[in-house]
Amino acid sequence: MDKKITDGMVSLNEFSKIKKIEPEKIIEMVRDGFYEGQKIGSEWFIKEHEKQQNINKNEEAKNILFRIPAALVLAPGIGLFFSYIFTLGVSEFEGARGYAFLHYSVMLAIFAFFIILATKNTRIYGIYALLSFFGFVIINFA
């Protein structure tokens, strides 16, 4: 086998051991376009960059699976907190403050949901949790 042709590539067996995936499944994934590789002679080779690249894809998938439930839990509290702040100056006349509060809380909860989904740094979730906590506390005691 010519070494120049396989430069920057990993053999199927080596890649299979690294990824802990059956070789047949990897071949199927190459054919589906998930991995970049090719058959040279009678052997399959996978591009070297795929070893690291798909680790990042898996991390991103795990991260989004964490962010969706977190956003669903935290967004309503954040919406309540900021809607309380925004409606402090609204008159109580004929329920205007309640109407404004309801309007803002829904709108801000939706906004908070998408902001939380966009946040990739999970350390900031502590701040989101505090804001959400204060939102629920304010509603119960205000």
C-alpha cells in the first residue's frame, strides 16, 4: 500500500477501536456521509481529522440536550422577574399593571428561552437560576 495515498488517514480497525464502533457500522456511516473516508484497494480508511471532529459533535449534542430542559425550567422564572421589574411604574388603575405583567411575563419568558438555548457557557446558568429563583420569590411575596 502506498503510504502517500493514506497520509492523513486512519485504518478502519484503528478508527473502530478509537470510536468503539463496529467496523461495519463505520463503513455504513462513511457511505451516509457522517464520516469522511474511502476504500483504497480492499481496505477502508477514515480521514484523521474525524477522530477529533466527531468528539466535538457529540459534545455539542450533549450540550443542547442539557440546554433545552434548562431553558424550559428557567425561562418562566426569568420572565416573571423581569416583568415584575418592568411593570413597577405601571398604574394599578383598572388592572393595567396586571395586564402589563401578564403580557411582559409571556413575552420575556419566550425571549429568555431562546437566550438560554443560545448560551453555550454553562457557568452562566447559575446566574439564570438566580434570576429564575428571584422571579418565583417575587411572585409569591409581591
